[in-house]
Amino acid sequence: MEEVEGLIANLSSIEDIKDVLTNDGNGTSDFERLARQAKIGYLLSSYTNLKGLISIDIYSLKGEHYHVGDTLDVQQINVEAKENLYNEALNSGNSILWEGVEDNINLKSKNKKVIVIAKVLKRIDPNTFTEKPIGLLIINYDIDVFYNHFTSTYKDTEYMILDSKNRIAYHPDKTKIGSNPGELLKNLKSNSGSFNTNVEGENKLVLFDKSNKNSWTILALISEKGISDKVKNIGNDTILFLIVAFFFVFIFALVISKKIVRPIKRITNSFKEIQKGTINFETRLQATSNDEIGELCKWFNEFIQGLELKRKTELELREAKEAAETANIAKSQFLANMSHEIRTPMNGIIGYIELLSDMRLEREQAGYLAEVKASTDALLLLINEILDYSKIEAGMLLIENIPFNLHSLVEEAVSLFSPKAQGKGIEIVSYIATGVPRGVQGDPGRLRQVLNNLIGNAVKFTDKGEVAVNVRVLKESIEKVLLEIEIQDTGIGISEEDKRKLFQVFMQGDASTTRKYEGTGLGLAISKKIIELIGGTIEVVSQLDKGSQFIITFELEKGQLKDEEQKLKPHKPNSLNKLIVMIVDDNESTRMIFREYLGETGCKIISSKNGLEGLEILKGLTSASLPQIILVDYMMPGMSGYEFGKQLLSDERFKDIRLILITSAAQKGDAKLVQTLGFSGYLSKPVRKMELINIISSVAALEPQETMENLVTRHSIIEEHRPSTNINILLVEDMLANQRLEMLMLKKLGYSVELAINGEQAVKICNDKKYGLILMDCQMPVMDGYEATDQIKKTSSLNKNTIIIAMTAHAMEGDREKCIAAGMDDYISKPVTMALLEKVLEKYLNGERLDTL
């Protein structure tokens, strides 16, 4: 069957045959027809070596007949049988029709009865791209060869084969081929099975199975008497065999017991002693033979030797492990002490630099101070990176899961690098897409660390263009949100070779990059480890000289921020819906961000890429279509924001439009100058989402007479809700330099401050006076901060509920947990900056939990 189907598959795949059948009868001459006959005949003749093949016939749809086989006279054919065969093959569910025993269509063939197999040849129509029939392929197979195959193959069982029309294709009695099997058909109701019947006076078991491929059925007729006779013979032979086998098994068991079982018992008992731990490691088993048992004894002896060696090795490893753990504890203690000793003077250096920065200094002095500040910042970053790397190396870098404001975290990270970007003359923007939740749960400190590293690198390696930070939601469920943060720059880019080693420790692009841009090469390695610890991924897409994209993807739990949402809403009650706002900015990213943020509030947006274009657009608008507010960038090519404002406000038609200046280069005195020119508001880049909405809301709410008197800025909005600082704070600090510095900072922030020089003094003071907040150093003489906190919380009736915040130079893993366990409410590691201190005090003294440090 497989050979016949293989023949048909080969013939139906020949394109020359398909070409002839497709073009058959289309105005061909007799000569061309004869040439085609010869060509097809030649092709078919190469396939006539199949045993039992009588003929191969191919018919075109227009009646042409191509033949190779047992007769040359093919003029006389059974046309009706051919047409019926074509229709059956065309409508068959199978690609090949095994028709079975039929009269030979070639009437002049000497083989009148043949087994017929047919296939409709098809070709793809180039116009409709569907398969269409082009001809009929018929294989005539010799019944005698088919008969001899089964006769010679199966001698002990009587077989019968029925074709697809239930005609006998094979039977031991050759005269029955082509006839109907009679009564047997009544029992062939399923595709396979068995039944008992009487054939010619003899009871027989009939097994049958119908092929799913061609619907032919094979039947095996087995005499029940023959089966019973064979079963009886097998039973007798089996009994005799069992008797003989039992005798030999008994003899063999005696031999095995002596030569195998006893030695195996010795080995088993030895293994039991090993399991109990009572084995003598000098025990050896004597090998009495060279067979498998002897080999097993030798193997056991080697095993005992190996076990003894392993025991010695384990003992050495245990001693080495204990020594390594002792060394690791010493290293951790050394790092903790070094961290404390370095951070303590760093706290004074950074604090006094901040205080000096607020004083009036000459330009040269201010330049020197800026260099000192940059150096101390770099030193502090290096210290933090070395500590983080040591935690990663020890597997002790832990991840928190606390609620925090994601929007604020991202916008603060971007704002941190705004001065540096401004100094390099590049734009830095952030865009938080619609749907990104504000309240989430995770580790804000570690996420901020990653963002600071990536944004800092982007600003560092970008000399022109922009740095953009985009946040979007990839997938969201009821409890969790999958986020993507993309940091994109137009900087120097990264080569393919450098990308492969980018996240390795102490590695940068190349040595020249390290010299030009500085850095330890730890930042990206630490960032990658942090993202992996929170279950996220970090990838980089970059080309040399074409900028870079760092994409971090991670999942966070959704969270609620108490009283946070109300604070983040526009503080003016008026609606921004249908307010017309115009954006004039040459930076495409800024225009897009403003358009998206204000579009969410219902504002109608008009955009312009420079001042001249903006004025032209305004001139073409009707009075009803004019914007109520225009956001204009200060620094644009051709016309600055100041010039745009002057020209606009000089036109009587535009006098009611309110202007807000957006600048990335804020200077002292700008606000006064902006108000003098007639601007109603002033914002510095990067602009945060809620700041933008709030300032638009505030400017829109101004009365006409207020627009010239009041300038709305980021600070004026904050000042409206700034809490009173008439709060008394207790500072507990033993070091004189830190006492002076921290008291100056607190007084500069407007707070009243009292000092305790150790924990014992703090406990006594807290028994006599109520404080709004206590800042507690941890490592002090007489009584440390941990014990002092415990006593205040337990014994002080006035201050047992007062917020106590640890302010310590200890920054190793576990120090925060130690402070919280002692009863402190939170923890700040030194050095402490003015901005961080202000943020902590505002959040706690407003009754909020510090969740974004």
C-alpha cells in the first residue's frame, strides 16, 4: 500500500504532467499532441518498476488519455466507468481513492479484473488561489500479485480482505475474489471487533479491522477447534516445563545461597552499621572470588576508605566554615565601624556646606564651595555603593514592602538632577502616563536608588538634547500593577561590546570613559541586583553616538496613602474642564507631556513650537477661541519667552490672556522680573504633574486685579498649606560639631530646639516637658539611644507617644530594624541634609508616616 501511495505522490507532484493537463486542448496541433503523449509516456515509463503494476493511466478533463502499461491499444476505454471513478475520487474525503476490485477501464487489456486506485490531480488557480481539478490518475494493480502476497505471507490462518465496497479483494479461494462475502457482512457493523460464526459447517472466531485510511477491511478466520487444541498442547508443555524448571531452580538456589547470599548478608550488615554510626572504618571484607560478589566486596572496601576520607574532609570544612564565619563577622563589624566613623565627620562637612551655601559669598568663594560640595557628594556616593556591594556580596541586601507615593518618587528623582542638566544646557523631563497609580507598596528607598543611578548616568553621558523619564502601566490586576520605567537620553550611547559587560562590577564602557566621566562602575551592578531582588528586569537598548534607553520592568502591590490623594488634588475648587490652554515650547517632549497632563483635566490644548508661530496662531483665532492661559518656555530659538510675553501683552486683543513662564534656568530675581513683565505665574523645569495642574488652576482662579499683584509659583502654592513650625524639638546628640550643625539646621527651618547630650539627660528632660518630636542619636556615652528610647516610651507620661526618629551614622543592614525594635518610629542615616531633615519633619509633624525615604 505504501509503495502504491508513494508512486501516486511522486506522479501527482510532477509539474510537467500538470502543465500538460492544464494546457491540454487549448489550440494544440496534432504534432504537439503527439509530443506531449511521448513526453508523458517517457515520464510514466520511469515508474513502471513497481511489482504488480499493470498500467498507469492519466486522463485530462478534456478527454486526452496518457497511458503506460500492458497494452498499447488504449483507444477503447469504459468511458462511463472512468467518469464514475472520477466523481467518486473527487467527492472522496481522502486524497487517494482505493476503489478496490473493478473491471479494467482499458477494454483491450488482457487483465480484465484489477485493483483500482485513483487520485484527482489538482492545481492552484493563479486567479482565485484555490485548488481546481485538472485530471484523473488511475493505477491498475494486478489481482494475482496481490493474491500471491497474502498467500505466501500467511499460511496458518485463513484471511480475507474486503475493499471499500465490501467486495472480496483477497480470499484463499481465488474464485471468490470480487464477490460479496455474504452473511459475514451482517456482523461488520463497527470499524473493528470480533464475532463467532459458522463457516461451511465449522465454528470460527472472526477478528476484523477496518482501515481509516482507505476503508478496506481485513478479516482473520480462526478455527475454534484449532485454538482449543493449541491451548491443550501449551498446557501440557507448560506443566512439564514447570516440573523441570522447579528442579533446576532448587539446585540453583542451593548454589546461590552458598556463593552469593552469605557474602551479601555480610555487606548488608556492614551498611547497617554505617547507618547506625557504629562501623569501624578500618573494617575490610575479604574477597573470596573474582566474580561479581568479589567485585562487590572490593567496591565496599573502597567505599569505606572514601567514607573515611569524606569524614576527615567534612571535619576540615566545618573548621574552615567556622573560621570563615568568624572572619565574615569581623569584616561586617569592621564595615559597620568604618561606616559610622566616616559618616560622623561627613555629617558635619555636608551640613556646614549647606549652611554656607545660603550665605552671601563672592563668586570665587561660591565656586570653591560648589567644588567642595560636589566632592563630598561623590565621596558619600562611593561610601554608599561600597556598603551596598558588601551587602550584595554577603546576600544580606533586604527589600522592604511599605506604602509610598510613586508619582512623587519619580518626579523627585528627576528634579534632583535638574540643576546638573541645566548646567549642561540639556532638557530633563518626566512623563507619568494615565493609569499609573500614585499609591503602591514596595521599597521606595531602593527604587529611588536605582532611578538616581540611571538618571544620573543619563545626564552625565548626555551633552546635548534631552533626558526623558517615562512611566507606564503594562498590566494591571485588582491587587497588583506591572510597571515600566524608561530612562531615555540622547547621549554618547553604548557599543555592543560594552553592553555585554555593562552590569558587571567595577566595569564602565572603557578606561577612557572612566577617566572622562569618573565613577566606580558599581552603580549599574547594584541597580541590576536591586531590580532582580524585587522580581523585575532591567535591559538596555543603545547604539554608539545615538543615545541609550534603560528600561526597568517590575511589579508592585497597589496601596492606599492616607490623606495623600486630597493633598494631590488641585487646591482651587474651580474646574479646568473646557479651559483653553496654549503651550509654546520648542521641546517636543515638553509639549507632549503638558498636552497629556492637561488633557486629562478636560483642558483644550493649542500647541506651538516657537514664539513667532505662537503669535501667528493667536492672530488667526477668533475672540471666542483664544486661550485663557498660555504656558511659554523662557529659552526658545528666535524669540525668548520674555519677548513673546511683551509682544502679546502689548496687543489690546490679548490683554486678558494670562501668561505662565516655564524655565529650566531659574535665577534669583527672575520671579520679580517675570511679574514686572505681566506674567501671572512662574514654574521651573522639570514640571511635576500636580504642580502644573495646581498652577493652572490657581492662575485661572485669579481675579483680573490680582493678575498684576500676585505671581503664582511652586513656592506660593506650597506656602498656602505649609504648617506652622512653632513646634519644640528635642535633639539628643553627644558630638559637639553635630550638636551645633543640627541645631542650626532646625532653627533655620523655623523650629524651636533643645539639646540633650546623652540618653540619660534626654530621659530626665522628657519627664518634665512635652516635645513635638525627638531626634535621637544611637551611639552615646552614659546611656545610648536605644535604652533612652525604651525608657521614654515606657516611663514618660508626657512623651511616651512622641515621635522618636533615630539620626545615626550606623547604616549597615539591620541597623534600621534595631532602631524600630527599640521603639523608635523611624531611622535616618547620617550625613543629614537640610532637604531631608525638612522633609522628615514636615511629614511626621503633619501626622503622616514617612514612607518615601
